[in-house]
Amino acid sequence: MTRDHTYILEAILEIITDSENPDQSLDRIVQMIARRFSTDVCSVYVYNPHENSLQLKATVGLNKASVGVIAMDVHEGLTGMVIETMAPVFIVNPSLHVRYKYYDGSGEEVYTTYLGVPLIYHKKVLGAIVVQTLAEEGIGEADIPLFKSIASQIAATVAFTVLQGERQGVAHDEALRVIEGTCDTLEVGGGQNHLRGDPVSDRVATGYADYTFKTIDFHQIHRMGITDVGAEVTRLDEAFDTASAQVEAVAVEARDISDQERAIIEAHLMYLGDPSLRKKIVSRIKERVSAEYALKRVILDYAEMLTAMDDSYLSERSLDILDIGRRVLANLVGLGSDSGQAFTQDTIIVASDISPVDLLAIRQPHLKGIVLAKGGRTSHTVIMARSLEIPIVIGVEGVLDHVRANDYLIVDGISGLVYPNPSPDICEEYARRQEESLKVRKRQEGERELLAVTTDGVEMKLGANIGLLSDMMLARQYGADHIGLYRTEFPFLLRKSFPSEEEQVALYTRVLEKAKGRPVTIRTFDVGGDKFLSYLEYPKEDNPFLGWRSIRLSLDLEDVFRVQIRAILRASAFGKTRILFPMISSVDEIRRVVALVNDEKSALDGAGVAYDRKIELGIMVEVPAAVPILDRLLRYVDFVNVGTNDLMQYLLAVDRNNKKVAVHFNALHPAVISTVHQIVSVCRQFGKKLCICGEAAAVNESIFLFLGMGADHISMVPSAIPDVKEFIRSVSALEAKRVLAEVLKMEDAQEIEACLMDTLGTAVS
């Protein structure tokens, strides 16, 4: 049998991603496996727990007419034995085995080897994959680990075929999140009974559809001539004033919001109070058109200008100006605002779009989720919904046509699926998943104060990555030991100009106070790449991720950078603070940074201003160039944070946002593992503290290897902390070290993944 399986797992992922539905995925997978491994038969059987039976779902080698026909009780047949034992079964001359069962017309009787491996999904057996050969030497027991890895890859696809006839496929990254236990629900497509949008949340909601926001949009406004220009200008002024009053009322009522959220309100007020915006609209009115049409032309021109800019952040800021324009338009036509309504039942807001200010205005216990026909992944509304832990799905085509008021909805912010009036089966499945999730959360709540200690006594400190002040509540709620990464760029992105020193001091001080003694690592602003400041002129760049961004931009804008350094130093008097500098790639850069810090310390000393004189300085290692010179960089700093997301992107030359190459963005690539291991080793050699951040810090396989390397601090999104803690408490650091030594000798990610799945399947069961 051919043993060249270098790309087998990658091929399975591509099939799952490209297929129209899971049934098609299974057909293509069994064909590919049979061809690649020269097996005469490859079949997938699906388990029905209600009837305690198995059914042939896909096959190569057996009679195709047997698909959907062959069915067996789990207490009969060799494949039934696979389900009963929940373990691989390998047999030579299977027709002689006591459990062998013959199915007339299947053609199975001629094969001399049998290997069946259970398909296990979320710790539940869902079926089995079976391979058979005519030649006795075709397959052997040595092949079991490989086929266990293959089985784990296709288990999620099988899961989506179990619930009902035709099902919609799931993106591989979502499937993995389910398999790894970081996802609370199972995506169960319902034929035409679901709508698909963009998943931008890690939560699921249920409730009744509400069209509270009966907004009028600009496409409904047409050119209309007028005779009284003065009357139209008066109407415009009144609409603007009313809109400002509405936003100010939200600011007064929402007293517990963070500085970042308040900055969103201030940005809206700034637009509404901008005299140049009104002046442009009045100029249009003087062309003897209605205020509505003049507003439309100016707002759409603004939005078009922003959308045309060649970066995602600025183009999505067009949504802010559209939010303002729609609010003024609603007042012009007499719709006003419905945001004061109190919901009497669990409610899912359904709208074309919704402004972040309106979202703040309607916060209440019965608001369970949001579904938008439009929206952007980095829009202020999405950012705020995440901060408020409100499930949201955006870009749902057809939602306004297919969902009616008071329809019962399931909104899956993880998969991006929305189910209007779902079937009982789908409701039951989501209810079961929710019940399981609640049980897990309740158990983990009781373990919140427990340490993340391995079975052999090695402790790992778990930190939270935050970007909003309100994220501090989540960090406490989920039991973070420290704030491993506080991204400070959000206040810079929200404003029309750089935030002042006093504004920054106030914000950083509040973060430190809310940390209640826990260490906070404050990263200086990291803009550029895909995060641009609207008030800063950028050069035209073909590769912005490789251009004027992060520390390069900060050092060029020295006055602005000094203000932030000074603000962080002043805030450090109020809590345990560390300063982190991103994207360092040379010794010259860190020398310049340290010189600036020392200058600002001297200035504060001269002014008699208090700060932590022992404040620690650190660097983000996320550029591969920093790794071979890390020993020299460490002479100037006290600690290191490894930014796994950017490090992987640069190391593997893979844009993880590009679907065509995203499959190559793999934390288990040997180069990634070796590079992180080198960073950890150098830091340990020089006695420097180290924290590993990014998506890899919340993935069990990577965490296991980090333990083996000797890393003792990792940081992740707050909601991932309970699962990570539970995983760490279930494994041995000594075993992790042993497995790491094996992994460092391996040639490809697929081999590494198979090894880790085999090890952890035993370790965490």
C-alpha cells in the first residue's frame, strides 16, 4: 500500500471546503482515500443512536446500490464491533470472524483484510470508516494511527449528515473549533431552512424576530424639486439637532460604558456637529432640491470616497457616515427613533444595518442577538456587540425577505447560520448543545479559582487578550491570571485625531484599576497593515503588512509615540504595568525605543510625577528576523511576547485572510514549532519572561507543545480560558516534553497532527 500521505489531511480539508454538501464530501473523500492508499474498498457508515444501528453512507469498492440500503444493529457485524468498542478493529480474513455478517449483493465477501476506525465527534461516536483490500498484505496494524487521524478529520462532516437528509457543509475552521471543544453548538444545515451570513461572534442566540429599526435608506429617496430653500434648510437643521439630541440621550443613559464605547458616541456627535458637512448639504439644497435628496447626495459621496480607499478599516468607516446620514434622514421623514422600546420576550433584532449608538440604546436583558443584512467585520457595531457579548451575524442575504416579525430564530454566530422557524430536530440539537454548554460552564465556574496545573504539577499562567475596557469584566469572569496583551490602538482608530495624553492616562488608569492587582501588559499602538487611522496620510503601498506599520510608524511619529509612552508611565503608578513594543525586527529599533522611554522617565522625574520606576519593557517577537538575533535584543528588554498570528503569517508567507491559501496557515508546521521552540529556549537561557499570544495559545495541540517547550505564560481571548485551563489540568508536562522531542524530528504538519491527535486522544479521554 502506498505510504506517501504527505498531503492526505490537507486534501481532506480542501474537499470539505469545496464540496456543496457533506454527502458530496463523503463520496469524494472515500474516492480519494481509496485512490491514494490503493485500498480496494473505502466506506463510511453512519450511526443512528435512536435505532442503535449503522447505515452505509458512502463507498468505493462495494456495490453503490448498497448505499442507504445496508444497515446493521451495532451488536452485529464487524463495523458494529467498532462502534461497541469505540476503538479500531483490524482483522485478516474477516469472513472467518465470528462477528462477520454477509450482505447479499454487497460484494464484501471477497476481501481479505478489514480495518474499521470509529468516527468520534465532540467525544461522541458518530459512525465508522472502513478500508478493505484483496491482498492480505494490503493494510496492517501499523496503518491504524494514520486512519485514526483521517477519521478525526472527517468526523465533523459526518456529524452534519446525521441530523437530516440533505445538509449544508461547514467551513473547516468552524468544524475544527467544534472538534476541539471551543464551539458550543453543532452546525446543522436545514436544506432551504436556513440563511447564511458572516460569522463574527463566538455565541449562539435564540429568540423572536423584531423589526424595531424600521429605518429608511437612501435608495428610497429620489430627486424632488423645491421652491422654498429656507424652509428646507430649517428642516435640515432641525433633523440634525434632533439626531444630536438622540445620541446625547444615549450617552447620558449608558453610564457604564467604556471609554472606547463612549468614543464611538463622540465620533457620531462629531459628525453631527461638523459645520462643513451641513454646509455641503445646504449647498445642494440651494440647487433647489429637497433636504432629503441633498443629504443623500452628500452622505453617499462621503461614503463612496471612504469605500474607495484601499484598506479594509477605512472602507468600513463609510458605515459610520451612513449611520449618521440614516439617522438624520429618519428625522427628516418623520420616523424618528424606536430605540426606547422595551422588549417583553427574548428578541433577535433583524435589520438592514444598525448603528453602534442604537445598539447601546437598546441594551436590555431580552435582547439576545442581532441579524444584519449588511455590516462589516470590523465595524463599530460588531466590535461593540462582541464587547457586550451579544451574538451577531452580518451580511445575511435575503434575511429581510425571508424572516417575518415574531418568527422564532436560532442565530449561530459561530457558523454564520440563521434558522427561521427551525424544525424540531434542529431546535432539539441546539437545545442539547446549549444544555451541554451550560453544564460545562457551570462546572468550569466552580473551577475558576483553580490553577492551570498539569497532572505532574507544572503551572501555566493564563492571560487574557483585550482591546476594550469592557473586556476587563470578561477577563475576571473567566479567571484570567493576568492581562497578557492590551491592544491600545482602538482609541486611536475611533477618533478624528490622536487622543491626548490626559485621555490616554485616564483610560490606562481605568484598565489598571479594573485589573485589581493583576499584571497588565500594555502594547503601544499597532496600526497599519489592516488598521488605518483616518486622520493620518499613508503612502500607497502594495503590501501594507510589510510596510509602514506598527513600531516603524510609531518611531516616525515620535511626538505621538512619546505622548503614549508618557501616558503609560504615568498610569503605571496605579497598578502593575509592563510596556510592550510590537513588530521589533532590529536592535537599532529597540535601542531607539529604550532611549525614548528613558527620556520620558527623566522628564517625569524632573516634574515630580509619580510612575513605576521598575516598569518592565518587552518586545513582540512576530517578525522572523527577530528570532536569530533574539539574544542581542534581550539585552535591552525584560520580557518577550510571541505574537503567533503575525509570526506564522510572515514565517509561512501566508495571508490567513486569503481563503485560497488559508489552509497553509498551520500552527503545526514544523517551521512554526521549531521557531517558537527556539524563542522559548533563548528566553529561558537568558532568564527572560515569556508569554505566547495569538490564536495558537487557545489550541490544545499547540498548548501541549508549548508545555513541552517549558513555556509558562500564554494569553488568549478571555472566553477560551476555562477550556484551556481544563485541558492543561488533564495532561502531563513530562509527556508533553517527550512528545515535543519526537515532533521536532518530524517532516510535515500532517505527521505532527497525527502524532498529537493520537497522544491527546488518549490523554484527555
